[in-house]
Amino acid sequence: MNIYDDAHKLARSLKESEEYKDYAEKSNKVFKDKKNKEMVLDFKKKALEFQIKQASEDKIDAGEEEEIKKLQDILMLNPDIKDFFISETKFSQIVADVYKIIEDAINIKEE
């Protein structure tokens, strides 16, 4: 078996996982509602901009972090959006764990 076959097998396993199925279901539900979709995408855009600013070590206004937190708190009051974020986090953790396993396996250590 070659590496590409293994990668496709891993992708199928991820797609068949309960976490992915739950994430896909919750995602479809949230994004079917135009207002929910708009709110989630706006929040993600602002959160990403904030993370980029943090990573680039730009000066961060104290109010910026508070604004992101308030937006998140407001969104979490919506049960569909809350379920979506929880499901997204669970599936993202699995993907991150798989990436870490691969990274650890191919890490070349200088001795």
C-alpha cells in the first residue's frame, strides 16, 4: 500500500467518525439560517484578525479582546450556534491530534 492510499483511508476514517458526522450536521443546521451564518462568519473573521494581530505582536487594545469575548458570549446564547461551536471544537481536536501523531512520527531529531 502506498502513502496516498493510507492518506485516503485516514480521510475516510475521519469522515466516518461520529465527531465528523455531528460536526457536519450542526454545521448544516447553523449555515442554513442566513442570520446565524452571518453571525458565525463575522465572529470567525474578527477572531482570526485578533489571533493574527496577537501572533504578529502588534499592540492589542484591551477592548479588542473583551469585544471578541462578548461576541462569543452572545453567540453561545443561541443553542444552534453553541452546539455548532462545541461540535467544531471536538472535531478540530481530533484533526489536531492526528496531525500531532504524524508530526511526532516524522520528526527528525538531531543528535
